[in-house]
Amino acid sequence: DNSSSGAAPGTDFDPVAPNTEDRVVVPEGYAQNVVIRWGDPVFDEAPEFDLNNQTGAAQEKQFGYNNDFAALLPLDASGKRHLLVCNHEYTTESHMFPGYDENNPTEEQVRVAWAAHGLSVVHVDADLREGGLTPATSKYNRRITLNTEFEMRGPAAGSDLLKTSADPSGTKVLGTQNNCAGGVTPWGTVLSGEENFHQYFANAEGVTDPAAKQRLDRYGFSGTASDRKWERFDKRWDISQEPNEPHRFGWIIELDPHDPRSTPVKHTALGRFKHEGATVHVADDGRVVAYSGDDERFDYLYKFVSDKAMKPGRSSRARRHNMALLDEGTLYVARFTGNSPESEIDGSGKLPADGAFDGTGEWLPLAHNDESLVEGMSAEEVYVFTRLAADKVGATKMDRPEDVEPNPTNGKIYCALTNNTNRGSEGNAGADEINPRVGNKHGHMLELDDDHTGTTFGWNLLLVCGDPGDPSTYFGGFDKSRVSPISCPDNVAFDRHGNLWISTDGNELDSNDGLFVVPVDGPERGHVKQFLTVPVDAETCGPVINDKLVTVCVQHPGENDEGLTSHWPDGGTSHPRPAVAAVWRDDNGTVGEIGRR
Ligand code: FEO
Ligand code: CA
Ligand code: CA
Ligand code: CA
């Protein structure tokens, strides 16, 4: 331990205080730069970004909108050359196009929006003495948009439920949308979750068949015209014309950024729901376990266990084998049981007599390859209508499971439950030990001790978030007078010490969103410290924590129903642009370790 302050390794810095500044605020002694913004070139031939003259063709060559997940994949051992892989979750047309008419979007605006979704792969060079992390063009640079062909794989590929007039095979889909969080696999690819995919589709309201209607309702499809009116320019967004197109979104996708010609994949074996993302743990026997949350109030936590073991190495043979691991295996959903009497869970967040929100749980199997394990549903139905399958087996309704990720240091699984203000409201589930607050505004952090390939686990709540002065909060038993306030945990990451890093979305404490670190083991367990805050009305996401560099996505700066509220990153009176930011110590030292180079 080389800290001067008793801080846990990797957490020695002066925390950033809550604030509402229109900039990225970092601790004393740290530097930062803007890595890449919406509209910046991904290819040499990309036209310069022109807010007032955007075209779909230009956006296909530029960094997309609303970066959410980010991965930084080393290209060699130098620590200087990486591939930055970013998701572009969604578009906000009224903030993208000056003078936008929401009733009459132009075809060009719609084409820009299609190209602004998806992912970007960008070579980045790190030089912390010369200005941080900077993009460059390379043979790897790539845009994935709503026009990029994907291959559907796994047990539901080719199902009648996935066939459309444009794709009678049910195996080829154009594009990906609403990609939220994600993960890097141990074999070097990127997984990404298609989350709120329902919002892009029109005319659910006209569907009268009761079974079809029930399925659409359960996934949140509603109304007539869609907000973005894409159905005017491509009938696939119109459910009355292409009833199966919605089934082709809501999956975990996999992209191999090291092969720029590869066809990205949608993995049906991981089920279809509002996937926040997916992350992988390798079990002792080599089989892989993918964890994934369904981010909706009262929805569920899932895992998938592969049949086959991972092959070591990065040969093309190993890579091909490993990229098929997520196509064969068993899909499970979680049921949680508390160990305290129900009478001690009063919905206020008051700790039960045993001093912990904790208990055990089991993974309920839904399907294994072509075999359904849910009565009354075929395997294809389980994969395509996974929420209905999980309803039938009695999974536990959670407070919006966002990112869920294995900690490589202690092997435990951490899941952000971002909030659920409807918990305990009329007609909804009340508090239980795993979701212990009614009207849960600030969310909580779950720690799972999972028998990874098995069906049982132990669990406890590491944090019950909010202002530490609020008696309903809990910070792992740590002294609450010494912690940073934290609200609405969303994405999680780990540093080399196994400290948990948490980014927030929707802070309900009169401060901008931020990035926090908290040790999970030892005497500092629960000592939450804020490492940075993002500009006004932005969300912090996609954190990557390396020894000398912290990277975050700054999503939707200035996004507010009242109009744009930020001028980040260019300042003055400029139009805000979602962008990626990098932070490092200005003496080039190790993040969170004062005095250590
Ligand atoms: Fe797109 Fe669940 O956050
Ligand atoms: Ca987001
Ligand atoms: Ca308990
Ligand atoms: Ca998220």
C-alpha cells in the first residue's frame, strides 16, 4: 500500500464534489481531453462535420450520435495503440437538426439518423504527455449503422418469427439500434445490448390478434405513428406491414473489431429483451457465462451458460470457435430470496435485524438450444418472447437491471439496479429484501456470489444509493460521513485492484452525473468516492479504467425537454455534441495512486 491517506489502492485522490458545471470536472492533479465527438471523421474521406448541412452519406463516415458503451482494445503491448469501440445508442432529432420539424422529418434527416446509430471502431493513440488520447485512421476503422448487414445466429435463427419480406431466410438483419452498454469478451470481441428498440416502430395499436397484442404490450410497443416517422421511408418500421421486423431487434450483438470485414452477429440464444448489455465470465472448466440485465422497471436479470469451453489464444481457428460459444447453451433467469423476515422489510430502506439486505437465489432455466424448458412455449418462442417465458417461471421483478459485470479480481458479479419510482405504487410489486425501497429514486448495487455454471447463488446489496444523510441509504457498512453521494448507478467497470467503478445516469441529487469508485473488499468496502462529473444534462457511461487512463462516454450533453442546456465540448455558444473524454494524471502517474509512477 503506497497511499498517504489510508485510501484503498487505486482510490487515492480528492473526490470531486457534486456540482452543476458545464464541463468535465476531474480531481486535482488530473488532465483531460476530448477524444472524439459526434460527427468527427472515422475515415480519411469523411466530410467535415457541418451541423446545418448533414447528410446520411457523411454520417456513415463520421462518429455516430450518443456514445454509450466504450471499449478500449489494445492493439499491442505498448499501452499506446488501441481500438476504441463505441455504441451509438439513440438519436434526438430535435437536438441534432436546427429547425427540425417533428411532424415532417425529411428523408435526408432520417438517413442521417439511421447512420448515427450503431457502433464506431476507431484507432486511438495514447500519448499522455502530448494531449491524451487521439483518434487516427487505420485499416480497422469502421462504422456499423442501421444499414449494416448482421447475421442472426443460435437456436432461433431462421425461425418463422424472424422472417420478413426483405429476408425470407430469417437470418439476415439490417443494422442494430439502441445499443446501450456492452462488454469485451475474453476472446477479444465486443458484445452490445439492443435496449429500447420498441420506440422505433409504428402502428402497434392496429394489431388485433390477442397473442400478438400481448407480446407487443409486454415489450412496450404502442401507438400509431412513431416519434421519428421512419416508417414513412422504410416499411420495415411499420408493424402493420412487417409484423416480424420488431423480433429482429432486442438481441445481444457481437462484433469482431479486429476483422474489419467480418459480419456482426445477433445471438438469439441469449434471449430477446431490453438488453442493457452483456458481459462474460470464464468458468473453471472453460465454459463461458454471459450475464445480462433487462432494463425496465420490474424486469429481470438473466444469465447464459455455454455448452462448450473457450479455446485459448487468438488464432483465427480459436476465434471462430469462441465466437460460436454464445450460440449453444442454457438461458436462465434469476429468482431472489431474502433471508430476513418479510415483516422487517418495510419499504423505507431500514436495515433488517441481521444488518444486511441479503439472501440466496436460483437460476431458473428457460431453454437449452432447441429444447424449451417453459411449459406452453416452444424454444423459438422462449428466445423471441423471453420476457413472457420469464414471467411464467416466476422470476423476481427488479428495479431496472442495468449493467451486470463479473469482477475479475474476486469473481463476484455486480449489477446496477438504477431506480424504480414505481416500486410499491398502486398495482405494482412492493418492497422485498432485494428491492427494499418503495419509490426507489436512487437505485442500489447488487453483489452476487454465483456458482457460475450452476443454478444457485448468494447475494447482498453493496450500496443503497442516495445522499448519505438520507437514512434509507447504505454504503457497505462504511462510515457514511466520509462517502460521496451517488444516485442512479448505470454502468460498472473494474480496475486492476478489483475496485468497482460506477457511472450514473439521471442523478436525482441536484448534481450532474458522474463516475465513482468504491472498494468492494477490505476495510474500505463501501467507501464511495466521486472521480469525475460530466457536463449539464449529460449521462456518464462506458467507463474504461486502465492504469494510467480513465475513459468515459459523455452522452447527450444538454439534453433537456426545455431545450439544449449545454455547450460542451466546444464551449461559447456552440451546439453540444456527445463525445468521449479521457482523463489521466498530469504527472503521467498511476490513476488513484499518489506518488506512484
Ligand atoms: Fe440505455 Fe439502460 O440505459
Ligand atoms: Ca443512455
Ligand atoms: Ca438479511
Ligand atoms: Ca445504460
